[in-house]
Amino acid sequence: MEDKQPAIYMLASQRNGTLYIGVTSNLVKRMWEHRNDLGQGFTHQYGIHMLVYYEQHVTMESAITREKQLKKWNRAWKLRVIEEHNPQWRDLWVDICS
């Protein structure tokens, strides 16, 4: 994965657990920050570290637009996207690091 690749991502505390949606220009770096609790925000507070879904985008603008769209979705729709692309709820961290 390139160093600078706009992406949106969904994290979960566990299967069907608390969800978090974010956007970044460097998914590997941002995931490392989440996994090591470098911030004191929502993901740290609720132990949300599992990368369960992500999409790469060509531009940061398109990634931000998609992030806003996903955040407006109801929970069932978000779960459906995860289940369609990652039915085992594997932590995709290993995939993006290789």
C-alpha cells in the first residue's frame, strides 16, 4: 500500500460491536495510531481497534464525501457493508501491513 492513499475505514470493538468511521490519507499510519491508543478520543475510550472495512479513493475529496455518506447511514446498512466484504469480521490490519 502506498504511503499516501486517501481512504475511508470502519473500525469495530468486536463483531457487531461499537463502530467508528474515519478518513485518512495514510491508512497504515492511522491504523497504527488507533491500535496504539495515541489519541484520547472515541476509539480509545471504547476500545475500538479492529479494522473491519476500508475503501481506497483517488482523491481526499472523494474519500471525505464517502465518509460523510457512510456516517449518515443507519447501523444496519453499515453492518451489511461489513458483512458483504468481510463476513468473518477479520481484522484487516494484517492485510494492509503486508
